[in-house]
Amino acid sequence: MSRRAISKEAVGLRLARIDSRENLILCEAVRFVAGRPAVVTTLRRAELAGRVEVDGKIENHFADVLDDNGDLVGTVALDRESYSSLKNHWMRCRVERA
């Protein structure tokens, strides 16, 4: 993952996945106090577990990159392992209920 590929406005991430019934499952957004450097560090840590590809082809797991207003400024394609690493270890978050 190239650090330069992450938008300079990035301050948070929101995990998402598509389940076996083609339902989109979103997690709570996580905002990092340290901003972009923390986003980059978190994604690098997830890269140790699996696929982390900025603007890559999304299969079933991905993360939205968010700016200070909560607006989408990019997308990161993930695999099951990197998604799990983020959700359960590096940026614990809950599934958002409708």
C-alpha cells in the first residue's frame, strides 16, 4: 500500500462488507485523533494480515476513507483477514444497526 495513495484529508475509516445474500453490512465510522498518519499506520498494520489495496477492486470487504466531515474521500479494498484484523484488533468497531 502506498502511503501517498491515501487522501490528505483522511481522518477516519468505516469498514463494510457484503454478505453471502448480497447485503451491505456497515460498521460504525472510526475517527482517528492523529488524522491521516493514524489512518496510514492502521492500514499498514492490516496489510500484515492480508490484502489492503487503495482504490482496488472490491470483492466482499472494504473500508471507506473519511474526511473530517465524514464524507467519503477514498476506498480501500480488503480481504477477509485484513478486514478482521481491523475490526477486531486495530480499530474495534460495531456493526451499525439500521
